[in-house]
Amino acid sequence: MRKCPSMAAFRAAVAGGVLGSIMLAGCAVNPTCPPAVVTAVKTFRYERAVWSDLPGWRTDAVQEAWPAFLASCRDLRFRAVWSEVCTAAAAVPQDAAAADVRGYFQQYFEPYRLQKGTGRKAETTGLITGYYEPLLRGARTPSAQFATALYAPPSDLLTVDLASLYPELKGRAVRARLEGNRVVPYYTRAELAADPALHGKELLWVDSALDAFTLEIQGSGRVQLAGGETVRLQYADQNGQPYHSIGRYLVDQGWLTVEQATMPGIRAWLEANPARMQEVLDANPSVVFFKEAPLGDPAEGPKGAESVALTAGRSIAVDSAYIPLGTPVFLATTFPASDAPLQRLMIAQDTGGAIRGAPRADFFWGTGNEARDMAGKMRQTGEMWLLWPRGLPLPQPAK
């Protein structure tokens, strides 16, 4: 049987300007499985579990995640899958005790361990990283101090969505541009300066190229302007190029060890080697574009991909091809650079360019220097359980 085209094959087709040449003859479609049956898609499956399998479920202060879940339910309640559980959630007091919240989830949800691979090669652990909301210093006009621009999406950036024709591309819209009558990949970071469509798209200028790069990695942040105003910049789009770690680049060049390649270590090295700054940043071809938003309540986090304000310590970024946004997830990992258990009920409210596959998550630590330090050190191994509405078909991964 012929296999469906891989994403690598699709990207090659895009690069060659032949979007219409991908054939899907012989592709098998996995049927929707009832909750009691394991759903498998190639090398991934949801493995049925029981609540006692979740380490820390009985001791976690699950009520801390309740406001985040209710925020997701405000929109989810209009969808058939979530209607019953979100209606029931509205009847639980917002200041509910841990026992009440735990009882609600045990009544209306079932846990499924996220597992990649099958048989003897099955893996139930994956990479858990951290992110935060940075605070930058900037201005609305460029100057010698504020010389690094942050951009809105350029007008020549195309979004190519073929999911209706090729189901394996669900959630994987391609970013591209036109070159004559050919559709080609969008500019990399190193090439972006040559794009005339970028001129006039400057939102703000900031005083640090590395801080601007960090803002892209985090996806959103705050900028304190020279006049005293603070604004939020939120993710608007990206150039579609793959994310490459600059820490890995520094290690591969022999300039840092793996142990040194944390964000504090990377920052220290670049400050000591400013002439190599652009070279190192260009090692990551992915670029994020932003939109400006009012600061609003300074106690709230930025809005994630679900358009819900993130909650420090209770929101995670996931690959939405495996974990639908708004879904509760139980995470069992460890604190950054530590063996101390970090076992919490989380809500999937964001996505990220580097968050691919499952189990895989990015833990939102909040705003400020303490959050930055925790996020910068976090590169842990962890397990994840999808909490899915009881009795309903499991999500169908697109891969």
C-alpha cells in the first residue's frame, strides 16, 4: 500500500512550487474509537489509564488550575464535545476546594496516558521545557539606543492550508511567498532583511537583539516604552521555517558544553562575544511576527493560542495535533535543574513552534525575572495524561 506523503515530502513540494502534485492514493483513515479502546496513529496512541496511575493526583492543589479551566470553558462550551462538561463546571463554585475540583474531573473525565511508539519501543516520557513573559525596554521610533525592530506580519506572507484536501496536514498550515508564479518557502531569519514587504511593518524598536530574539522564543511579552507606557506584544504569525536551538548551535561549534547551554549561559556567552551575535541568532531560521495589545490587567498573563490569558504554573503549550486546546492535562515531571517532583493539573492553552509531538509540553512560569530563571533552566523529562470527557470519542491526531 502506498503511504500518504510525509510533511518532509510536502515541504519539498512547496519548495518546488508543485503544491498540486501530492497524491494520496491508498491512504488508510483510522476510524473513530470509543473511549475504552486505545487509539493508535502510526507511532502514537492514547493509553487508557485509571486515576491512581497519575502520580500526585491526590495531593496536587488542583483548585489552582480551576480558574484557568473555567476560562477555557467560556468558548469550549459551545462545542459538542465540551458542552456537558463545561455546563457542569459552571455549577462548581469558582473558589471550590481541591476535593470538589478533583471530584468534578473524576466524574466527568477519564485519563489517557500519552505514548509514542508501540510494543517494546513504546515511550511514555518526553521533553518538558519552560517559557515565560519577558519584559523589554523599547520605543516607537528607532534611535542609537533602540535599534532592533519587532515586526508585524509582512504583506507577502502567505498561509497555505490544504487540510481539507490532505487530512495529514491538519493543524500544519504552511507559510510561503510567491516568486513569480511559484509558491516557495518564506524567508529565513538571515534572508529576512532582503524582503521589501517588511519595511513599514516595524511595531517597536528595543534595546537588545538578544531580548528581541527571546521575545520570539517566548511568543509574547511586555515592552516598557521610553515614555513610561507598557504594552503587550502577542504572537501574530511566523515565517514557517523550522525552529533550531541556538544553544545546540553553540554546543555544536564547541563554544559551550551541554551543561552550559541554558539561557543564562547563552546570554553570558553572547555578551562576551558580541561580534558573533547575528551569526548565532541566524542559526535559528524561524522568525515570529507580533501584534500590539493593551496591557490590560497587569496581574494576568499574555493570551495564548486559545486566546485565553495564561495562568502561571497552570498553563502549558502543547502540540494541538495531539492535545486540543482547552483540554486538561496532568503533568508529572520535575522542577528545573532538580529531581524534586512537579506533578500538577495543567490546562493546554497555548502552542509553540518548537512544541511538536507528544508527550511534549512547554510550562508557563509567569512574568518577570524569577519566571525567566525558572524557564531558562527547565529541560526535564516528564509524563502526560490527557483528561478527556467521559464517554466521548478520543481526538484523532493528524499525524
